[in-house]
Amino acid sequence: MLFIWLLIGCNKDSKDSGSPPPPPVYLEQGKPMIGMAEADIDFPIGAPMGGYTARCGYMGGAGKVDRRQSAYTVAFSPSAGIQTSAKAKALWLEAGNQDFVLLKADVIYSFDNLVSSVESRLEEELELENGALKGYVALTTSHTHNAPANFSDQIHFYLGGDRYNEEVFRRFRESLVDIALEAYQTREEVSLGISLHKDWDPNDQVYRDRRPENDELIVWDDLVGYGKDPNLWMMRIDRLDGSPIGMVFNFGIHGTSLGDENPLVSVDAPGHIEQALQERFDTPIVVMHTQGAGGDVTPVDDTSQQHPYAEMEGLGEIAADLLYEAWSSTPTSTPEMDLEMVSHSVPQGLDVTKVTRGGTVDWHYNSFDPNYVPDNIIYDDNGEIISPLDEFNAEFGGAFCGYDDPMISTGTIGAEVYPYDGCTQVDLISFVLNGLFGLDSFMEEGEAPLPLPSSLEAAVSTVRIGPLSITQDNETIQDNFLMGFFPGETTGMYAEQFRRRAKDELGFNHAMMVGYAQDHEGYLLMTEDWLLGGYEANINLWGPLQADSILDHALIMSEEHLHTDLIEPHDPNGQWQKTQYRDRELPTEIPDQTPAAGTAATNIPEDLWIPLDIDPMLEPAGEIRRIQDLAQFIWEGGDPGVDRPLVVLERENNGSWEEVQSTSGRSVTSSGSDFLMTHLPTPLYPYTDMQSHHYWIGWQAVGNTDSKMGLSTGTYRFHIYGHHYAGDENEVWPWTVEAYEITSPDFEVIPADLTLTPSEDLSTLSISLHGPDWGFRMIDLEGAANGANPPWGIELTWALEDGTTSTQTPMGSIENGTIIVEWLEGATSVSATDMYGNSGTWSSDEE
């Protein structure tokens, strides 16, 4: 209940003011109340995508399609369009007198100041006391490497997503606030259950281990080495009548199906898994994936699909079957349960980063000494880590550790033993940051401040809920459930350690780690794992002890706050405060006025870039074959600062136009994987000149998940909703806009052509539906986007030498996307029609 937060706020204020403290407030149990919501994030096309430093111009400018500039980039290649829109999802849980807000976003990482700002905005919207929601919001991310990232003002991560942009930050924040409020407003009593599925992907169909360095590492006597984290957590949320509201599932998978050359915003592998899973239902439900130990695993893309976008769809379909089975086997109940959350920011630095592991070790660094020469001895004669870990002698932190050779030959931290020998002093890296991102004019100091402010704290949160139904190995019990939200790329052994310590030290038999949450510190590896080096060890600033020190603190604060019935202030003495970021001014790049917005293009723009190897067209052809043709449309829209067009597919029905629905009842739009969209500014540069703005869309006529080859024939069109700048006296976002609408010329969707090919000896017949050379959609898991796919429900009509015909419905076998059937002796021609009416013929006359 929100009023409890007001009481806690009063507790804090009364103590600060010296007045007598109010009576203590205790947890109250209650039935779980949950609301869920989802929406696209308001990111402008052109904003730089995070995750690949190679997109920085200094590092090669990967993903740059032409010489265009964007008002939203400084040093990175601008995004050029959308494959799938970045999305945000929300869950608002109320139980008894406590609330918990879980937000998930399709971006590369979280940002602690974004979490704080969302909390404050929710307080404003709900008219709560200042600070009432502080520490009760968790923000986790998908870790897609293909969505805007310059919402984060963590200076060292400018290398991962370009320099901070206040407008992008605020647009992102308001998107999160809107869906959180929608979730709050739709709360209802629910039936809730959690299940654990170990080894749910034993054959690496969905994700696989990518870190070989720890394959032989022994930390626990009962476990030698570590591959991928095998755990899948599933939270099922139903209405009291049994109908589904949504689900939250947790396992680790990197968002790297698409490489650094991809210029289109995409939800990548995690989002395509969500998309496929939501289409297993016949009504829209919110499907939320949260990252587990994703730091050292990689997606297993279905490379047989032969196009990266189709590969992600294939991965999604494979994962969705396994996940739906897990959801189906998760019992729910409506228990009286507790809910409590605690959030701290853990101090980070050479003198404060220490590890005790509940009193079993005493690991720390020496204080910085510029003249110190380390002994370069990591382990003692028994193989135990020697403390202090004197090799990490980095005043402001060190990065790029773990490489065989240092990335920068000068400026290392002075150690000569692997993995420390590659570590580079942060103060040297700051010079690179200054030059790449123009910090002389962006920072008050004229350069990156040292120490980097965001490197000094790491935000972490834990949540206890229960008792509730928890199922494992077909046994359901009522127990408490612990969730830990950790600020970085959580790895397999790190997650294993969290589960073991939560059980041994806190008594939680069920603990789920959520990574890429609350803040971002890079990769989180347990100390023994970090010391083995490798890629993952190169992206964090405070060396081998950083991740373990955060875990230590998370468990200590959980013991202090989550093991009592008393509702305590999270930080009564102000010890665990988040980084204080500077107030940034909104950019003053006023959008272009585009009076022609909402009109169809009459000529193909000279500089138009599209992501497919096909000639662009102004409008759809009159007939579009299923699968094999691309319907295109080009129109003039608004400046991307105000225009993020939504394209809706419509079909004529008895003289009226209706939005086409997916299996789950969602409208088929450019938000999902059905369309590709690109943007063209003219001229390409400079962006400060007045520009016109054209948009191109391409739609491959593929049906829903259960009938990809069987999209309904009929008359279709595109209905486009956009905005253009209306002009006002404001010099900063939000801008005054006007809406526009435009529809494409209509077109007919007709059946696809089947390819029939007899063997040379006329013993067999091959039947396939061929995807086009430019195909980007998954057609069938047994086929390829630009190759052969097996049509289903085939009926064959054979014409025989004697003038008779014979009709068959053979089963056949599938080889390389083709159905193989026996040849009918005496046949001179054959026609084939599949269950959807796609057809083809072969005749000896054609030979």
C-alpha cells in the first residue's frame, strides 16, 4: 500500500528533525495484486546504438550506412531505421502493505540515475511524498546491442554507447513512467506461481557457454568447472479465473545475434524470444524476460535460416516451445504473502573494495602508491589467493585487463603477471574519452573528472516475496523467494555463488539473480574467475574484487532488512547513496519543419539506403505473392526528433479496412519483425541544415506463427501514423507536434509459387516453397529465409501418359527444406497445392 511509504518517509524526516520517532511499522501480509503493461520506447531514429565500441568513428564506424549525420550522435554511427522497436515492460506488485515495481527495457544496460529519476517522476504522478518510492523500483535490461544507449551519463561507458544526451534520457524515462503507471492502474488480485527448471536447454538449442577460461576452475568441492548457467526461472501470473495476465522468466543470454555492422534498432535475441512466446497465446499477455547469468553465454542462432533477422526468429521459435512448456507446468496460488525490498549503492574504490564472503576470506587491495612494485605473485603454495592483491595498483581504477597484450602499451598499472599485465590506468583512458567525445566543451572541468563519479558507487537491490508456490522437480512447496538485482553482466559462477550463499548464509532455498539491473559496472565475475582473465575480465574498473564486494554487500543488507517484520528505512544514516549526477541541459537542436509530411514520395530519393538487395519501389506492386514478394512504400514524414512512424497492416473486409491481427490478438505493425523501416535525411549532412525526411518500409508477406506460408489472400494496404514539428517558441524537447496519416495504395496478396523438381532418373519429386534471394523472414524451421522451405498438406495431381489423372496426398520426407515424394510411374506432368493454396506445376514439356 502506498501510504506505508509515506509513513516510512515520516520516520526518516522525524529522525532528521529531532522529533520523537513514530511507532515502528511492520510488514503486513496480503493477497498478491499485480498489473502489467508494455509499450515501445520513445527513442528517435538516428540515436546511436550501444554495445559495440566498433560503432565509434575512431574505432572504424561500424554500422555507418552513408555519410549522414544525426542531432543525437557525437562519435558513433547513427542508427538508420528499425527492425524491431525497443520495448519496455512493467510489473507492479502489491502485497499487504508493500509495493515493488519491476521495469524491463530493451537497451544495453541500466543506469542508476535513470532509476532514481523514474522513482521521482512516479512520486510526482501519484502525488506521493518526495522519496516515498526511493529504492522500490528495479530496472533491468535485455542487453540488446542494437538500441540507443546515450541515455547513460556514466562517462567510461561513453565508449559503449556515445556521449550522454539529456533528451534521449528524458524520452526514455517518460516511456518507463508511462508503462509503470499503466501497470499500477491495472492491478488486480492474481494467482501467482514460480518454478525452477534446471538443464532446460541441455542441447544448447537456445544459448551456450562462451567462456572457456573457467572450464576447469574448482571453487566448490561438488562442482568442477562451469559452463552456462543451466537455470530457468518462470513466474506465472494469472487472473483468479485462470486466464493469463503475463509472465516473467529468467535465464541468461547475450543480445548479440546481430553484429556491429547492423544499423537498425532491434530487440535482438532476447526480444525475439519474447515475441515468439507471446504468440503462443490467443490473447495479448505481457511476456517479460529478465537476464540471469548472461555475461558469459551467447545466443545459438539458427544459421540454417541464412539471414540474421530470420535466424533470430528461428531462435525465438525454438526457445518459445521450451518456455511455454515451463509456463504450462507452473502451478499458481493466491497466498497471503509478504513483500519487502531494499536498495543500496555500494562504495567502490581501491581502499573500500573488499571481500569477506561471510568471514571466510579477507581480500583487499593496497592503497595506491605510484612507486609501488608488485610481487607479481597471485597464489600461495596451496593455490590460495594472496591478500592484499597488490598487483591491482590503480588509483582511479583499471580497464582492459585480461588481454594477453595491453590494448595501450603505456599507462598500464605496473603489474607484469597475467591478467593484470593488460590493465590500463583509467586516468590514461580519460584522455581518450576527452578527445573522442568532446568533453572539453561538455564537462565543466573541460575534461573527464577523476575519479570518474559513476565509478565510485554500484547500485544493488534485493526483494523477498512469499511464502508462495514454488515448483521444482514436480514438487510444489510454499516458500520465500529472493530476487537480487545486480549492476552488470552477471556470469555463471557468480550467479551460482549467489544462490549458494543465499541458502547458506540467509536461509533462502530459492534465489534468482537478475543481471544488467539498477546500474552498470561491466562484467561481474567472482574473484577466482576474474583472475583467469579472458574477454570478460577486461570490462570493469575495480579489478578482481569488485563483483564479490557487491555480492557481499547485497547479502549483508538482505540479512539486515529482509529477515525481520519491521519496515526499516533503506539508508537511515545516508551511507549508501547513489552517485550524484550533474544536471544536464536539454539540447537545442530544433527539429526541421516538414510541411510535406504525410505525402507519398513521387521519386525515389537519390541517397535512399535500404537493408535488402532489391530495387526500391515507391509503392507496392498490384499483386504481392506470399513470402516471395516485397511490398514497399516511401513517404515524406517528420524530423525523427518528433516522428517515429507506426505502420499498421490493414486488410479489406466487406468494404471496410481492418487491422490485421497476430495470433495473440496484437495488430501487425512496424513495431515487430514483420516490417523493416529506414529513414533518409536529405541532404545527408550537416544535420544543422534544413532537411527533408523520407521513410521507406518493406513488408514480406509472411503469415502468423502458426501459418507463415498461409497469410490470408485479399486486399491489403499500409496505414501510417506519424507526427511532424508544428513550430513553436520552445527551444528544447518536448516539441509541439501535429499528427499526420497516410495510406499506401492497396494491393492484392496472392498465393506463393511452389517449385517442383523431379530427380534425373524420375524416381522422386522434390517440392518446396522458395524464399526470395533477399528474404529476411523465417518461413519454416526446416527451411531458409532465402532458400527452400517444406510446404505442408501437399496434394499432388499427376497427369499420366494414358490421359488419366491421379490425385495423392503423400507424406514424403524432408531434406534441406524440400519435401521428397516418390515419382508416379507414367506421369508426364504434376501439379502440387499445399494446405494454403500455394501451388506449382512441372511438365515434361518444360524440359
